[in-house]
Amino acid sequence: MPSKPHDDLPTLVDRLNWGDELAHLCGSIEQCTPPHVFGVHGDWGSGKTSFMRQLQWLLGGEVARNDGSVGSESDTFSGTDDDQRDARERRGKKMVTIWFEAWRYQSEMVPVVALLHEMRRQLSTAAVVKDKLSKLSQVTVRYLVGSLSDAARTIGVEAVLPDASRIESIGERWERAHFAESLQTDSIRGFLSEAIKELLPEDNGARLVVFIDDLDRCNSTAAFRLLEGLKIYLNVPRCVFIIGMNEQTLVDAIAKELALPKDVPHAVVQLRAAHYLEKICTNVFRLPPPPDPPRHLGDWLNDLEQKQALLMAIGDLNCLPPNPRRLKALANQWSRFIDRVDWPEGYAEQEALAARVLVAAYICQFHRELWERWCFQPGFWEEIKAWCCGELPALRSIPARGGAERPMQDEERPQLKPAEWIGALRLPERRLPGQTDDETWGSDYPDPNAIEIFWIAPLVRKRRAILVANDFDALLKCARPPT
């Protein structure tokens, strides 16, 4: 029976040993002086949403959703002990958490209005504020949303692509001329501050903790406008914001929206965009990559014997992408291939098959063009292997039937030049200067988040004797239609 594929939903099960980081961030949220903005930075697939959901749970928030927004394992927090549960209950008496998925509202002219709607909706169901709902319905619903809709229209008309100073000036003029008249308060911030104070528990440490997820998935205009809205309207006491983001992606988005002269160098624009983000998000936590990708991959495999063979084949090699989402996707592809071949009995044969399946699954999952070339011409494998071993363009032999290598004839040589298929791909390791044997390869110190790294290369180089073209036939057939 085929294995059940793993989903990509966020989860409350801590598979990445984030416990210490989560506890530290919980303490920082409790001890900081609001208003305060924390950032949770990570590349796509690094687990930002799961980390933030686990943080929300530890702060006392209810995070399970019937719509599948949190994985099915989320009804209990993996590894939670009695002390953690007691701390969660204590925090839940003074903290109210709000979850906002920014990308769902990127078509809004002023996304902060959508955020305020979501804050109102979730506050109305929070257990600790239910006894204050009369104030919410009589004041906040009637004035807050209606008045901010007027503000959104005004800002949207006058500042479609504003710089920071212009939108702030427009907002302040609107508040003085219009908002004070309709609400009898000095500003939107003043009203929000008072409303939040009235709604939160009677505790000096009470916090409204707002999680903003997937801001880096928004288009640049929407991301910039939401950040502006946070800075101008929601910079109020008792509010703590947690922003999940790919920092560089967000800096790129801000750079597109800054009203700078066209002759300003790109590097300067990037620096100013980074400085802008620093002014809003003063405390950034950067998620570390998985410290042991092979173990993490093995945790997603269902068969213990297969897992052991995989780990033996990898050994101490650094040959897997250090990204949780990519490792989970690789586990799904592994299962697809392993279900189509016979599992051998001997340990050596199991280890060899595990290496072949891992290589095929990796290339199939992450390098479509190479996989399609390989399926179309099985001999293309020798080009891939030669490149991984540092032997291109001097390819001199290929395996004969049975696995023994023999000299390559001219008519058998692949006609494709290496550069045509290597393209932007890079090896994660390099041969050390003046050396020729395998033991003298060393790390090229690749960016762990770079998608152009061909991570599996060290495994190909170390196991090249058992990774011969003919032995991949059964795996390549998985991608071919039956004849």
C-alpha cells in the first residue's frame, strides 16, 4: 500500500527542538515595554508559521482551526510538561492573541483596516474579554471600523504610492480635520489605546499580541502599506506585534516602494529599505536551519529499516537541503520511489538502494530539468556524476553492463556541453587547491537557503561506485508511461 504523503500544514508538534527559543521569546513578550514589534525571520519553508503558532499556544492562545490552518497533530503541544502548561494558563489570563494572515488581504487599499476588522472579530471570541463585549459592540464596532474605512479612502486617494513622511502627514491632517470631529478624540491611536485598555484584563502586564503571518507573500505595495499602518495607527500601549517574514524579501518589497530618486544606486536603496524595516521591527529572531537534516528527513520515513539504511548511506555527509519544507517534500518523493522497488535483505544492498533512491528522489523533486533529461536519456546520469566528482568536462569512461567501467567511445559521449545543463547550479563543496583525491574536498560555504545549491553532490561523489546508470532503471521507470 502506498505511504500516506505528509502535508505542509503548520503544526504544534515541535520537530525542530525550538523549546528554548520559544521559552525565551515568551519571556521577552512578557517583559517588553509595549508597543513593541518582534520579527521572526526565516526563509520560505523554514517553519515560521509553525514556530509562531507554537508561540501563540504557549502564550495562552487557542490555535486549532477547523479549516485546517493548523495541522491535525495540533490538539496537544508535543513535549509540553506541567510547568509549561501552568505557565500557559498564567499567560492566558492576561494575554489576548490575534492571528492575521496578511497575504489574504493584499488587495486591500489600506491593509491595516483589514487587520483591525480581524482584531475586532477575534477579540469578540476571546474568553478573557467576553465580559466586556458590550463596550466592543457599542463603541468599537460602530466607530472604529467605520471611521477607519473613511481614513482608508482618504489615504488611498491621496497616497497611492507614498513615501513614509507623506503618508504620515496625510494621516495626521486627516485625524486633526476629520477623526477628532467624529469621535471626539485626539487621534485614531488615542481611541485604539483606550479601547484596547478597556478590553484587556485588569492586569498591568496585560498584552494584546498580534501575529502577522506571511507578510513576505504579499505584493510589495501591500506589504509596505501594512507596515506603514502598523507604524502610524497601531503604535499604541499594550500592543505587541510578531511579524513572520523573509527579511530579504521584505527589504526588496520596501525598496520598490520607497520614493527615492532614480539615480540612487541599488545598494543604497537596499540599505535604506533595511533601515526602514529596522525602525519598525526592533527585535528580530532568526530561525536556525535544522541542525541535522538527515535525522530530520529520517523522522518523516515510516519504515525503521529504511530509515537506518538511509542514515548509513549518508553517514556524516552534508548532502541535504537544510530546510524543513524541502526535507518533508523529499520524504514524500522517497516514499513514492521506495514503494515501487523491492526492498533487499542484505545490509549492504539496503544501503546501496537507499543511496540510489535518495539521489533519484532529490533530483526528481528539486531539479525538474535534470530529471526529465535523465529519464529521456538514462546515460545522462554519467554527466551528472562526473560534474559532482569534479571531472567535467574530461569525461572518459562509462559503466558497461554489469557495472564495470570501460572507456567511452566518441559516439557515446554526451553532446550537451556542461554549461548548458548546469546553468546556475552550484556544488556545495569544492576540491581544495593542489589536491586530487576525494578526501581533500571541502565546503564551499553555501548559503543554506540558496535554491541553486545541488546539495546531493557529496553523496554522489562518495557513493559513485554503487551509483551506476543501469541500477537506476527501475527508478526512472516510475516517471515513464507504461509501454
